[in-house]
Amino acid sequence: MSIFKRIGSIVRSNRPEPIKASPPNPYEHSRPGDIIEVDLEQYMVSGKVVYFDRGFEPHRFAYYIQSGKEIRCLIVEKGRTNEIFLCSFLEGSLDDPHNVPTQLDIDGEVTYHLEHHRSDVTRAEGNTDFRTGDDVLFWRYLGADNDYFFLQWQDGKFVALQGNKIPAADVKFLHAGR
């Protein structure tokens, strides 16, 4: 072996291996047209809302998912562990975001207590109830039996959701061909 081949081998062996990119997080990178399987039922993503604070990474994702005529919402809240909620939309009305109560009574049957409230900025894709770049107020309530109630307000419109926390293992993201 020649001296140049030996030097070349030494130089190549001292190079650091290229860093392999980690696979994209399905909670963050799914978009309208993708399929989400929740507890063995498949839904098509018709819209996505990303919630974030200005200058920071997104911390909540809401997927508008559709199976036939049924439209539901899958909310993913990032944290040490991801919290995932499968929700149904509710009809109702409130007039003023400043008069949202800390305790909600739904049809006299279920009582929810305010868990937290915050203001975020949204980025929307597909068919959603929200616009991109506007502030949204977000309330999360907890009821008996781990039932949750979400209330959101943006520019004069309230959106109400009622649902349950589900295990992350019950959710699978299937990406459409790109």
C-alpha cells in the first residue's frame, strides 16, 4: 500500500460520522390530507391549528379530523409527555371572553372546573375555525371521570369541545404520499 493511501485512510478514519437527522415528530408534522388512526378508527385530517407564544416553539396542536360526516378534534399538548384529547364539538354560546366562568355546568349533568387559561397565537391550515396569526384565548376545564372541556375564543367567536384524554399508544399518524 502506498504512503498516500495510508495517509488518506488515516484522514478518513478521523472524520466524525455525519449526524443522522431524527425522524420528524408526527404530532408536529402531520397536515391536512394525512390519515390519523385513533383507537383503530381512521380519520382524515381536514384542518390543523398550531398554538404558540411569539418567539417560541409550538406547544399545542389541534387536528380537525373527519370520518364520513363526523368531524372531531384531536388536541395534542406538548410537555414532558404528550397529552392527547379526542373531542367532539358542542353548540352553545357565550357573549364575552371576559365573563367566562371558572366553573361550567353542562345541561345540569356535568360540572367542569377551570384547570388553566392562556392566550396563544395560531397558525391554521385547511378547514378550521381559526385564522393564522391572530391571538386566541384558550380555557381548559376538568370534570369528573377525566372528562375535559375546552373553550376557545378568537375575534368574537367561541368554539367549545368536550372529550377525554386518550393514551398516545392509541394514536397513529399515517402520512399521505408527498
